[in-house]
Amino acid sequence: MNIDNLPTPLYIAHRGLSARFPENTLAAFAGAADAGAQMIELDVTLTNDRKLVVIHDDTVDRTTNGSGAVRGLTMKTLGQLDAGSWFDPRFKTQRLPTLTQVLDMAKGRLLVNIEIKPEAVDPHSPDDAVERQILALVREKKMVEDVLVSSFDWRVLKKLRRLDPTIAIGLLADVPADDRLFDWIEQVTAFSWHPDYRVLTRVQVEKVHGVGARVFPYAVNGQIDTGGMLAMGVDGMMVDDSRQMTIQ
């Protein structure tokens, strides 16, 4: 499995298949693999003790039985929360996973799109900065060729590129392609652009392809125009439901 040898179109399970499983849990990622997905997308931020935890929000209130800011809680505390019952009681044993746990589960089975949450980014980039920790872990697991790192904070992606010239980088955006995007694609040698599907047009897809980057739009509130995206020539898309996937 290798990030440079992707099927087209590539269906990326957004936070796991989050329409069918509690998002960003091991159950969601395993379910995505069982459904035939070849890549999963997940969100990473830092805990109070600066560990890499997989969760989308900056608080635990929505997706666990706990409350409070993720940055105010230790990994030990976070790991004890019920991260599944909010979705369905049968997932009551699900916990907030560490990035290590997800990579161990995915290795040899799934490609992984790691999204760095903006609130995890430290402008001073200390030794345990989120981008440094992610890169060190991915290297330790020998998964550099299986990982795509993305973020809405493009500055952290620039730091990551300086640390490693080969790891795949994706630029997340909720606005249409413009000159700034193309400048940043060049700055970080971006592998891909990940736009809100609602802002995408065929012309934008063609322009991004013209500078050598791939286009992976993401679903919003579980919705994405799969047929419309394919008609525009996208390379793949982030979906929440197995019914939105057509496995090639």
C-alpha cells in the first residue's frame, strides 16, 4: 500500500464511516476497512500532557460522556471516557484512541489521512510540537508512504515540509481555489487540495490538476454530491457513509 499508487476515484472514510459508527473511534476505522475503504481520515490534537489524541472537536462534550476542553485533560483521563454510547449503546466500549493505536490498527490495511487541528498548533514549534510528534510516530511505524497529513492551518504544513521532503501534504480549505492556494501548493509541494465540496467547480479541478496536485473534496454534515464530484474529475472524496462509496 502506497500513497503514490491510489485508485481513482479514492473514497476516504471521513472520521471513519461516521454516519454508521461513532466518529474517530477504532470501531469507525475498522468498519471503514470492512466496507472496502482504502483510506481513513481522522483528526488529531494535543492533550493537556501533550499526547496525540484522535478527536475532532476542541471539547469532549459532543462525542463522549465527559465535558471540558481536550487541552485541559490528560490522555489517561480522555482514554477512560465513553466515546461510543452517544452514537449507539452498542458502542459503549469505544474510547478516544491515540494516534499510535489507530496507526497500529491501520498498518498494512489502510492508508491514513491525518488532519492536524488548528488548536494543536504551536507557533514556536517546540520539540514536542504536534507536527514533530506526528512525523516521529509515522517514521517509527515505517508508514511515511502510507500517510497524508492535512490541515486548515497551512503554516503547520509548511513546518512539516521543512522537516520531511517526502511526506504527502494536503491543503484543507472552505473557499474556492485562488492565487493564494496555488502559491501554497508550490510552497509545500502539496500532494492534494481538500475543499468543501460546495465551493468546487470543474475549472478549479482542472487548474489544480494543472499544477500537479490531486483534488479530494470533503462532505459537509454528512452530505456530498458524489455524482457531481465525479463529473468534475475529482481524484476522490471524503465520505461519511458506505452508501456514498463506489469501490472500484
